[in-house]
Amino acid sequence: MLHDIDIFNIFLAAMAITAVVVYVALHFINAGYGMMYTRRWGPSIGNRVGWVLMEAPVFIAMGILWYCSDRQFQIVPLIIFTLFQLHYFQRAFIFPFFIKGSNQMPLSIIAMGVIFNVLNAVMQGGWLFYLVPADHYSIDWLFTPQFVAGVTVFFMGMAININSDSIIRNLRRPGDSKHYLPRGGMFNYVSSANYFGELLEWTGFAILTWSWAGAVFALWTFANLAPRAEQIYKRYSQEFGEEFTKLKLRRIIPYIY
């Protein structure tokens, strides 16, 4: 008879396999939002509302899992939970309201994002508050190399992500419709510095939790963002030509890819 942890491990394996499938598929399909927006993905709504609708469910679902757990106030799980929620509070309730312009986001993209985000809340919250052995994240965990290193990487990634979004947001002055290459910060090394920051965040989260749930989320982050970074790289190459190619940037990971 399967126990809860066995079912959870099967769930993680299925999510990991799906991430690989998504990674391959996104090399042939452009996710139609942002720079790659297209009406082929169906009815759309404004970007600001779209981002809130897509990102808020994971914040809410994770909060419910925390609230219903008997480990609500265990120090280390509470700190890990707070880090997770910090990212999604910024992503769902701050980032959208700084978006400029009137771009659209397809409802189909939002729906797929919601599905993944809720499943991810189950992955992270299920492990953290229900399935991990009760004494696994003791207070001593805060002084382990993986926690210290992971938190450092997490906040580095968050800073890069927020700074890169700011650079992109301020490329144009009001009324200007011209396209510009983002410069400065990690854009000196990769063409999708905002994605690098997010990938770094969740790699740090995987390290600080030292869990398969965190590792699968980091894998999903790469599977989702790396193909999109490749598409953006090609778009910049076509649009800016030598101005872009002479910079010899990588796509999402400095010096590597």
C-alpha cells in the first residue's frame, strides 16, 4: 500500500518529467505573452490584471497550506515559507502595478500559469508543512552550509530579478515606441537578465530547503525560462543585428548558456 510520501514522490517524478517535456515543447512553441504576444493564443486581458490572476493563486494556496498545518509556527519552516511568499507577494501584488504600456496577456497562458502555480504550492507546501519529518528542519538548520548558501543565492537572484525588470521597464520614455536593447546590471552578461535572476532565486530555494520539491521547482523554472530566453535572443539578433551580436552575450546563464 502506498503511503503519503510515496504518492508525493510519484507526484514529484511526474512533475519533473513534465518539465522536460515542456522544455522541449517550448523550443517549438512561442509562449504568447510579453514580447512574444500573439492573438493565436485566444482572448486576452490587460497585462497588469493578467499577472495578478496568474501569480496570486500560488501565494493564496501556499498560505492555506500553511494555515491548515500544525507546523505553522515552527521557526525554520516559517522562515522558508516567508521567503517563498516574499517572492510571490512581489510578483503578484507589486510587480504588475509597475508595468508600463497596455500589452495584453492571453487567458490561456494565465490558466496554464495558475495550474502550475497551484501544483507548485502543493509541492512546496506539501513537503514543508506535511511530509517532511517533524525534526528535519530544526533550529540548527539555520546554520547549515546549504541554508546559508541558499539564502544568499536566493536574495542575489531576487535583487537581480527586480533590478532587471526595472531596467526593462525604463527603456522607453512616455510616448516612445522605439525598441531598445536593455543595458546595465546583468544585461552586460546575458540577454534575459530578469530570467537569470528568477532562476537564481529558485536554485537558491532548492539549496536552502535541500529538498526534491525545491529541486523540481528549479528544474521547472529552467524548463520554462530557458527556451523563452532563446527566443528573445533570436529576436534581438534579428532586430538589432550586429549591435546585439557584437556584445557576445549569453542567453540566461552568464558565460555558460
